[in-house]
Amino acid sequence: GYGRLDFASDASFSKKMADGFTLEAVFAADQLPSTGMMCALGCFYEGGFLLGVSGKDSNERIVAQLWLDGKPVSLSSGNSIQSGSYHHVVCTWDADAGLARLWVDAEPVDSCKAGSFALPATKTAQWLAIGANCSKTDPLYAWNGEIVSAKVHDAVFDQAEVSRRCA
């Protein structure tokens, strides 16, 4: 199963995301996908964001994807993970700095500069999935494992906050 939060009619959600946010999840994959990916937290369809794990064909890494400057951008842990291992994953978008960052287990692993972030423009894809990714109709990239927590914060965490929350 998966959780779903529709925000198509919630203008405050979109406004809060525009000026910066933090995605935070603690998860373990029971089995890594052979191809593609699986999502712990997803709202990525021609806009938005997701946190997940890439398949064996892409080195089994923790990934974050964000829609920045009108195109998809991927951040990666760089290192492969093992099934059954728990990870604290944080991705931030800082609109003031124009910077996206990814941390895994309180370690900064990737970042990129960009001028803007956008949520999905398609109304039927304006929903957040926990344990999958949104689409225009049904969830995609189902999670196979445990998701201990999945949160979207209306604040941009810094290294100190990421480390405090991971401890």
C-alpha cells in the first residue's frame, strides 16, 4: 500500500514549497529493484520531487529528484546501499541560495545550484505519495521495504539540524 495527500486545491502547500523545504525519510529497502527505481516519498511528474532508491541497473543508490529550472535534476548518494539497511535521508531546496542538497545518514553526499523549483502543473498529478510516486492516475515505483517516517518540512534544514535529527 501507499499513503496519499492531495494538494491540488491547497494553495498554501504550493506557496510554502516555493520558498524552500526539507524532505526527510527513514527507510530500509527489503529488496532493491532490478531496473528503474522505487520511491519512499514522491510527487514527481513534470514538476515536484521524490526520494527513493535506484535499481541494480543504476548502482542501487539513494536518489533524490527535483524539478529545477524547468527540468528534472537528480542527486545521488554515490555509494550503493544494501537491502535491509536503514538510512536517514534528507533533501533540501533553499530558494534563497538557489541550492538543492542531499544528506544520507547526516553526511552531505550531493548538491546542485538552480534558480527555481516547481511542483507538478498537471492538477491530477498534484498529490504526494508515501511509498510510491505520483502520476496522472495511479501510483508508480512502489516501495518494497519499511518506511519508518516520511516528512515534508516548511523549513530548510542546515547541517546542524540534519545531524541533530539523525542522532
